[in-house]
Amino acid sequence: MNQLQTMWSISRRKSLINCPREYVLRYSSNQTQYNKQNIKSNKKSLEDILVTCLREVMIERLEDQKNGIIWSKKMILLKLKMSLEFEIGKKGLAKIKASLPKFFDNLILSAKKQLELLWNTNIFRRISNSKIKRWSCLDRKKSAPNEHIDIYCSPDLVFQIQKKWNLLRIDFLGEKSNYFEDLEALAMVNWSIENGNLPDLIDKFQVHVLKFRNGKWLYQKFIPNKNLLQQSKQLLEKDVIQMNNLVEKMGPMKNLSLIPLSNNPHFCKKCSFKKSCPAKNGLEKAKNEQFLLEYNLVKERFLSN
């Protein structure tokens, strides 16, 4: 029996939009609990690993900074290297170094530059200069219940300026802007209110997003209101309905061949499930084959009736 989809997060939404098949493979079986064991059982791309490491090192650096420990450039490199080596693992690291000898070192340098540029953004400069004194890093693995949906959308950083609570999300991958990104970002407000740790007054919040694209950090700011928050909740509802429709489409035999493929070959290039995907030899060809398969299934059902 297929599990009812109840979890919502921005990463799940991105996967759902970018490639329904990837969503099913990565997330559809992970509905009963959300812990490190489950996360490690999911196949992670190198991009996912890099983001995990950047976030971990960012939090550690911030916490040390709060305690008066300032990292040198050498320390940043060392922390990133240790984190990446641990996440990739000995076997994965050996394969990378054997096929692309300079790749790993360049990856560390690129991550270091991204982190240094982050510290040069207005928000992080104000934290470093103690102009923002009240702040806290939050755990993305903590959910907030919203009727039948479990929202995984905590801010990476919460800070207070005067009487405003500011929620910051840091997008290390910097995906392209979309029409609903304000509603995606405002899900952080619904998460915060439902968790009960912050005020439940809408006018007490401001939402910020830092997105890394084309070698620089882009800044976005969203001011919530009652109407936008309601639209944000509706977006979550629609996404979860679509997730459940996908899982139901597989049927009890979990037939992946019935799940739609991506509409953009760009997402196929970096997919961690590429080797086992029908689109590994070309997305257009795979979509044509899938169309014929679905047509034949419908034809068989029609003839049998």
C-alpha cells in the first residue's frame, strides 16, 4: 500500500516541479519519520552534499563567532574539506580523485568563496559587527503541523531588529525565480506561527531570502499579510494533493514507468537517479516511449471492457 503524502518542503516542491519521477524516487517513501537515517538512505547528488556541507559549516562558523572565535581563511578551508570528505565518503572521494584529480580541490575553493561572499552580505556583516545582536540558527528537520500537512520550512536564521522578527532562508543552489517564490518563502511564517516559538501576529514578521546565482548573492525581501499567508497555505495544499496523485498513479505495484518525466533536460544532467532513468539516453526519446506505453495501457483497458 502506498503511503499518504503529508510532508511539504521547498526542496520537495522543487523536485515535484522539476521532475515528478525524481520526487517519487527521492521522497514518496519517506513519510513516517524524518531523521538522519532516512536522509542517508536517499541517494544524494554532489550538489545536495555541497549544500549540506555549506550549511553545516555556516552554522558552526556563526556559533563560533558568537563566542568570540573568528575563523581564518585556512580554518574555513579545513572545515569545508573535512565536511565534504565525511559526506562524500572514502569510496566516493577515491572515485572523484581518480577520474578528476583537481575537481575536489576546486570544489573546496569554490565553496570557500561562496561562504566568504555570504559573510560579505548586508545581513551577515551586521551580525559580524554586532549590529544584529539577537539571532539564532534553526534546525530544518523540525516540522510544524498545519491541519493534515507537516511543514518542513524553518528559516535558516531568525534575528530580531527592534520589534520585528526576521526570517532568513539561504538558497545555496540559487534556482531560477518562479511565479510562486513569494508564497514559498512565506511558508516560513506559517511554520513559525504553528511552532509557537515566535509571535502569532503577522505584522511582527519580515521574510528574507539570500540566493546564490552567477557567482553572487541576490537578496529578496517579502512582507507578509493575511491574504498572502492564506495563498501560501493553499499552495501547500495543492502541492500535497499533486504528490498524492503521483503516488496513486504508480498503483499498488509501484509502476515507475507511469510517472511523468522532467520537461527540461537541464534537470536530467545533475539528477542522482540518472543511471536508472529511461531518460538516460535522451529525454525526448524516453517521453515518446512513455506516451506509447500509456496509450497501449489505455487501449488494453478499453478492449477488455
